[in-house]
Amino acid sequence: MYGLSELPYSSRKSLDYTNTLSERESLALAGPAISYMTQRVYFDFEREREMLQCIFLLSDSGEVMLEKQLTGHRVDRSICAWFWDQAISQPDSFKQQPVIASPTHYLFQIFREGITFLACTQVEMPPLMAIEFLCRVADVLNEYLGGLNEDLIKDNFVIVYELLDEMIDNGFPLTTEPNILREMIAPPNIVSKVLSVVTGSSSNVSDTLPGATASLVPWRTADTKYANNEIYVDLVEEMDATINRDGVLVKCEINGEVQVNSHITGLPDLTLSFSNPSILDDVRFHPCVRYRPWESHQFLSFVPPDGQFKLMSYRVRKLKNTPIYVKPQLTSDGGTCRVSVLVGIRNDPGKTIDSVTVQFQLPSCVLSADLTSNYGIVNILSNKTCFWSIGRIPKDKAPSMSGTLVLETGLERLHVFPTFQVGFRIMGVALSGLQIDKLDLKTVPYRFYKGFRALTRAGEFEVRS
């Protein structure tokens, strides 16, 4: 599991094989030969017990775009047909199951941008390891290819296959750090594609070992040099909120990330502290973070990877206010339903609230809709979704949308009331209240530049009618 990121901080220690260590220590007392032999057998047993056997990449139509066999236990492609039949028969609930037991295999899946990453094994293993590895594969491919879709996977099939070759060895995660992978396998570009056509060589694999193998930390090369040393820290937060039909705030919490873009010479040792770290919950760290300083003093001590990376993620629970309000009102009688939706600023964050959108799914019993607004644009999409694009909320008037819905024949009143999904963005504010206190650089004598930004946007923000 070395090199995997984003494990929950609270579960790091639970993944240690403490019983295994004590058994090995006791075996060592029996003599070097017996100890070595027994440890070797025990280690091989652990390897057999915890390994992936195959990875498939499926398109949104169920086509197998890529198959990577990882061990000598070959997995037949028919498992994908079984998986897709199950996905079609129960589309919503099935995609929400990260672990699935088929008649012959354990399956692990994640879904990204229309692509299903599917891993298979016939032996028991920690589900977190498999799911986290698939997430890392998706992140690496997204970074390498500049996006993630079916065409990019097919156009760069060789590079995707080479990346999987380096990232996993005999079913076990091996090299998952993007900085090391970039030195081992060159990212695709126009020049490399032209050369591959001219020379007939399609491999992007380097002939030399990556510089990070000689570094003190595996996620960073030792000889990194920059003329201008700079680091930027972004607080990116998403607000999840649920408001019931009476206008009462049922749930409101923040899911946030600390994103870093680092371009510093050498091996910088950084410390990042917050003014109010006690509000954070469910923290998850990049492997570069040292745990003991956080446990004892609630600050982050780390040697950063080069370039962009996610330093940590967190959650802030039980917030009491939302920045905007959405008040829907639906009244129906005589086969029609009158709709009125008001939007405005509830608590002014001090910064502009823009990219405001409101959308809802028209009930199946609605035959037609006539909706207009005094601000923004209202569209009825082909899938019967009403999408109201407001943009920036003006200060001189409150945006409103109103109109009528015509119900199907024989239906007097609306019995199924829609849920409104709200979107917004606020630059320069972290609504959780989290504040960065300072960022210090140790052990390196030169001057460096640092910058801080904050962004809050709507996540799963729902208003029930």
C-alpha cells in the first residue's frame, strides 16, 4: 500500500498488522533459519491473500476499452458482461456499491466521467486498498491525458497500459506518485506522437531510473531547481445543505480541500498552521504529511511534491447558515400547478456570489411547462429538467421565477413535489471559517514567494418543495 494517498487519518493505524509484527518478533527467538523461513512463508501467504488480479476500463456503453491482467490467475472477460447486466438491471443502486460480490469474484468499482474502473480478485483483501488504488489510477490518467473520457483512453492506449505496468506489480500497488511516473513515462504530446509515427516506436518509457529513486522522499526529485521559488495554497470548499419544505435547515456542512501548487528548489521543509484547526473533522492527508506534529500541535509539517497536489481534505459539520436562500412555492388545482421561486442573499459573505443556478426535475405527470424569470435565463431541457441560470445576484432586486405546469388529463393536483438543486460560487471566502495562520519554510536559506486563496461553491445543495 506504500504510496497510496487519501487514507482517512483516523484509520491509518488500524491498517497496521500489529499481530503480524508480534508473531515475527517471537519467531525470531527460535533462531535465524527458522525465523527467516517462517517469515518468508507468512509473507507469501499475505501476498496471496491480498492482491488484485485484473483491472478493466469500461465505457458508458459497457465496452471493455482496456484489460490489464495483473497475476497468473487470469480473469475471464465474461465477468464484465455479468457486471454490465447487473448495472443495467439496477442502474442507480448498483453504481453506488463500491464492492460487489459476483458468483466468481469480488469486484471493486469507481465511476469517473462516464468511465467505470473495475478491479477483480478471487481472494479477500482490504476494500479500501482496492478502491483507493482505482481512485489514484483515475487521478493519474486525468493528469496525464488532460482529461478523462473514452476518446482519450483509446487514443492513448499504449501510455495508459504503460502507466498501469508501473503503478501495480503482481497485483500490488507499487508506484503511484505522479512525479515519479512522469520521469518514468513521458506524458503524451504532439512531438511524441509524430516521433512514434516516424520511428515506429510507441513506447514512452524512459531508459533511466527516475531521479526520485535517489531522493530522500519518494514523491519528489532531489535536484529540482527554479529561478523563482514560489508556493500557492488554495482553500477549496463545497457546501452540502438540505432545506426541508418548511424552510428549516436540516443539514449544512462543508467538505474542503487544501490544494497546493509548489515550485521550490531542492527539498523544502514546510509548516502550515491554521488559526482555528479545532473545527476540522475527518481530515485526510497526502503521504508527505508527518502525523505527529498534527497530533500534538495541530499544524502540518511536510516536504511537498513538485507542482500541484492535494495536501489534505477535511469536513466542517453543523454550520448554521447558508449564503443564499431559495424559496419555492407550488400550488396546484384544476389540472394546473402554479410555480414561484424566489432567490436572494441570506448572509452576505462580503464577496460576490456568482454562477448561481437553480434546477429541478419536472414530475412525470407534467405535460408542459411555461416558466419565465425577471432575471437570468430559464430553459426546459429535453430530459424535462428546468434549468434557471441566474449568474450574479443583483443588489437592487431579488431574482424570481414563476409560471404554470400543465398536468396530465384526469389529474387535478400535483402529488409529487420536486427537489431544487442550487449552485453558486464565492471567490475569496471559505464559508467554514477556516483561516490559514502562516506558512513557513525551514532549512532552505533563500527567499520564496507565497500566496493564499479561498473558494466556496455549492456541493449537494438541495431545497425541498
